[in-house]
Amino acid sequence: MHGAPQTGEARCPGVVLLHGIARTSASLSKLERALQASRFATLNIDYASRKKPIAALADDIHPAIARFAERSAPLHFVAHSMGGLVARAYIARYRPPRLGGIVMLGTPNGGSEVADLLSGSRLYRAFYGPAGLELTTPATQPGVLPPVDYPVGVIAGNRFIDPVAGLFVLPKPNDGRVSVQSAMLAGMADHIVVKASHTGLPGHAVAIEQTIAFLREGRFQPG
């Protein structure tokens, strides 16, 4: 795990970016550039998403976030896929004193039926590791992570690339990995659905625009 160089002035609101499982910080680079252009300071973190359980990953990213949080400005989180669960686990344990809001893109807050289907496979367990088993629907039921008491905006996708998962495994609508229903979270402040696949969500123009709107206003733009 390493944190990317901090960017932005000390008084600008900060944004911690957390990628999904088996991805890297590069998957959020377009979103990061847009945040920087909108005068947010960013910390785009790489972490060993396939090596440890979610709680341990939250511990791993703490030193970099703690240093970044020393800035005298609100601290937001923007997370793709499993990164949203890592963010929830992190906030539950290390809540920053100037916590702002969090935007989740395609986070399986209610689990993923794809993970349910594949979790019994040795190949799945070997590749995705302990965190992969925490993406199943039983593992993400209420009580596993504390309820949210901070502003959360949920962005879900309704387009898929994999026709098998999209048509036959996941409830519709879905993004090919996570259903719109599963992306929803009790206590969230707002939610929207965009025409993007799971992997396409972080780079989707509307998703990026709406992410910035939520961080600024605490809600998504209508329409």
C-alpha cells in the first residue's frame, strides 16, 4: 500500500480516493484530475485489496490518511466498488475530526450475487483473497459494518458488459457486478443511477460531475 503524493492547497477540501478490489489508484486517475481541477486536494491510495480482510485494509491506509487529515479543511472520501466498504470500515474505526461526505460508486453495500456464486471456487478465493469473501450478500448484512451517520451519496450503474452476470445472476437493473438495489445504503443522503458499467463508473462523465456536486452541496444535481 502506498499513498499518492498529496495535491492541492492546505485550505482546499481534501478527498481520499479508494479503488476497488483487484484495481489500483490508476483506475481513479480521471476522477482525481477532475477533482483537482475543481479545487479539491486529493490523496489517491493504492492498497493490497486482495491480500487482507477489509478491516485490516482500513488499518493499512490509516497512516497516509491521518497525515492527509492534518490539513485544516474538510475531508471527504470517494470510493469505487469495494473501496466504499473499506471507507466505511475506516470511518468506523478512525473517524477524521473534520469528516465531510462520502461518494460511493458501485459499492456492494448489500453484497454481490456474483460473489455469492463464485465464492466457493478455489480460483476466486485465491485471486480475490479474504476481502473477496466479504463481498457476498451475507457478509454485508446490517450489523457487519456500523450504520452511517455522515453524508453518503450513492452512484449506481445500470449498464453491463458481461451478459451472463448482467442477465442471469444479478437482479436488474445492474452494472454487471453490483445491482442498483445492492448499491443502496440505509441512511444515505442521496442516490442516482447513471448509464455506466461497473468498471466504467469512475471514468463516466456524469458520475464525475455528480460526485463533485455532492461533495460541494451534499446532494446530487437533479436531472
